[in-house]
Amino acid sequence: MLLSKSCVYGLRASIYLATKNNSEYIPIKKMSETIEISHHFLTKILQQLTAQGLLDSYKGPNGGVRLKKPASEITLMDVVLAIDGPDLLTECALGLPGCGHQNPCPLHDKWATTRDSIKQMLESSSLEYLVERGKSEDLRLTNEGGFEKLLNG
Amino acid sequence: MLLSKSCVYGLRASIYLATKNNSEYIPIKKMSETIEISHHFLTKILQQLTAQGLLDSYKGPNGGVRLKKPASEITLMDVVLAIDGPDLLTECALGLPGCGHQNPCPLHDKWATTRDSIKQMLESSSLEYLVERGKSEDLRLTNEGGFEKLLNG
DNA sequence: CTATTTTAGGACAAAAGACTCTCTAAAACC
DNA sequence: GGTTTTAGAGAGTCTTTTGTCCTAAAATAG
Ligand code: SF4
Ligand code: SF4
């Protein structure tokens, strides 16, 4: 797997938050039901995003979480780095320590190209872009429902 | 991580076997010492490759394993499929079941492109190609040593 | 101040992945 | 036939990932 499950959940939640008006806090409980992720587990993941400065959180009634920056300024890369860390972008395909630069393995050139393409994809996808695509084509974020359902839910 | 650790070990071992004259069997014990992977664990992994028809094995003195086909006809994709299975190439970036075709998520187009680039890399790298690159530039397959050491080991 | 809603955080449990150990089976050599 | 060399197969252990649960702390409303 390219991304850990926690990371995938974090991405789904981030995209969902980006569909919302950013002036109000969204309770994690409600969000977890909408995007079909266990409440407690999602809470843990969002705690990481909050700690990394991607989300604002607020306790108490009318509390919840929201994006700390506009959706146009948050990329998938930000979320992946916050949850899975930089390993995906620095680690060796053959798992040899101290890699790439001085003494590469035979796979290095090809792998470095592929790694760049992954990096490129993550950096070039802002939450705003994904929400717009989702809205315009009614794509889905859950097993069943499309975007319309999310926006009105 | 893109590939499981077992898969990475399998790749290292396959590349190593491709450096050898394919007429003799290489004992796993010796190989495990050369490429610095636990003997028993490597045995398990190579059993899978044997079961999948990528390796020949032979018991008893002068036994061991060797590639079943010429190194030019085995790609990294073959090894990855044998050990990690096809998940990497079929699975969703957002982990939604029943994916891609009829009802994609907003990430699908970009992800499909990246996935193709991974697929392309794995399919276009034959063991022979890697060994040639390794030989000509004395690249490494272990933490320390380069190819010269492997060939003469 | 008290009860309620909501995040924060830690302890715990289950499952998967990574690795070890031991015994068995086959082949070769003497 | 007996011993050695090798792969095969299974059970068992350790670690990481995934997921649950419970309590505390903050905020709000009455
Ligand atoms: S040399 Fe490059 S491709 Fe090879 S293991 Fe290191 S980073 Fe990966
Ligand atoms: S629609 Fe495409 S990108 Fe999205 S989860 Fe499915 S396969 Fe992955």
C-alpha cells in the first residue's frame, strides 16, 4: 500500500472539510458518520492533523474541527506528510539505508523518476481542486454516495 | 511503503540470482549471508517465488535455487506480483471499494496516471537490465558492498 | 454552579506483518 | 545404510498498524 489507512482516512476527512463553509466547526462525530469512518479512530487521526497545524479544533457545543487555511492552500502532500511522514518520498525502493546520492542501487534512476511522479501528484492536488472536481462531476467520497449527498448532509 | 519488506527482499534476491550463471543452484544460506537477509526469512520468501514458478529449487548437496527463466524475461513486476499481489495496481488511493470505472473519487484521474507510472517502471525493468546497470557502474545491493563484491563473492 | 456537548489523550485489544525456531523431506556422498 | 546438505512447512514470537474504550478537560447553555 502506498498510503497507510490512517492517511487515507485523513485525506477523505480533509476533502470533506473542504466542502464545508470554513466559518463553522464540524463535529467529528457527525463527520465520521457521513464519511463512514469509525468515530474514535477518526478522532485520533484528526488530532494529528490539528497538532500539525492543518486543522483548527474547538471544544464544547458547536465545536468541532475545520481547516486552518483555505482549501486552495492545502495539498494532499500536506496531509500525507502530517500523517505518514516523509518516508514515501525519501525511502529506498530496495530499502538500503543512506540512499540515492553517492552510492545508489541499480533501480535508483527509475525509482527516483516514479517517486517524483508521486510527489508531483500529491503536491499538485489541492483540496480545493478535488472539491471542485467532485462537485462538477458528482464523484464520491464514500462507498455509495456522491458529492451532492455530502454537501446536503 | 510502496512495497512490503518481503517484496523488497525478494527483489534483492532476484537481482542477485540474475548476476549468477544460471546453470548452477545457489544455496539460500550462502545467498542470505551475501545480501544480508535472515536465512530463514529469505527461505520463506523464496518459497513463494518458487511456488509462483519464478524460481527452480533443488534439494541436497549442490542444491539451492536459480531463476527458472532468463533474466531478460523476468521483470520486477513478476516478482512484485508473486509476493505482494496485484493490490498495488488495482487498489484505490482513497480506499473505496469497487473503484475507478463507473463511479470514481475526485482523485481518480491523477492517481490513475501515477499508478500507471509505477506499473510502467516495474514492467520495464528486467532483472537483466538491472544487473547490467549494476555491473557497469558498480552499484550496490547491500548496505555496503558494490557489485564487484557480489560477483566475486 | 451544574449538566451537556465536544475534543484530547491514554490504556487497551485485535489483526497483520516481520521474523525465528524446529522439525521434515529429498538428494548426494561415502 | 547412514550421514550430510539442502529446501519445505508449520508453529511460535515480536512489532507495528489498526481500531476500541474510557476518562479528563474545555466550552457552552441554562
Ligand atoms: S539507491 Fe535509490 S532506488 Fe536504490 S534503494 Fe536507494 S533510494 Fe531506492
Ligand atoms: S476512484 Fe480511483 S483514485 Fe479514487 S479511490 Fe477509487 S481507484 Fe483510487
